[in-house]
Amino acid sequence: MSTVEIIASEVRELEPKQQSQVLRFLQALRKEKEQNEEKAFKDFSLASAMRGMEDEPDLYSEKLATSTPLLRSRDWQGKKMGAKAVLSRDVIASAVRADRDAR
């Protein structure tokens, strides 16, 4: 008897409520398998896309982010975003001027 046949015969002997629990468990296993396959594909895809770029400089380093001057006002504080990039005082000032001029 194969494993599938053994499982099927065991499930047949269970109450309907227990059979539905087995079904939910099997669906959870299938979903976990699909998620693992998807993650493996994404990891492989990213590794393939980045191949050959190992020696490229890091454009968004912590050093760059901390060396950028920040505006020190109550209205506009330099905010860290995604890759730890920050807005410089000049960028914020020009945005404030553009906003003021648009009004």
C-alpha cells in the first residue's frame, strides 16, 4: 500500500469534522509549499539580476545618509526614507519655495 492509500484509508475512518481538519491541514501544507517555491524563485531572480554587480559601490550607504545636512526647523525635519536617504536643506528649501509660489 502506498502512503497516499494509507492516508486515504485512515481519513475515511474519521468523523466528518475530523476529515475537514485533515483537509485544512493539507491545504495549509500546499500553501506553505507554494510560498516556499515563490520565495526561492524570487531569491533566484534577484541573485540573477544582481550577478556581476558585487563590486559596484553602494550608493545609499549609512555614511552618505549621515553626512547630508538636515534642515533644523519645526516644520521640516529631514526624514529618513526607504534606503536611509535624507533630504538636504537645499532640496527642502526649494520645495518650500515652490509650494509657496504655487499658492
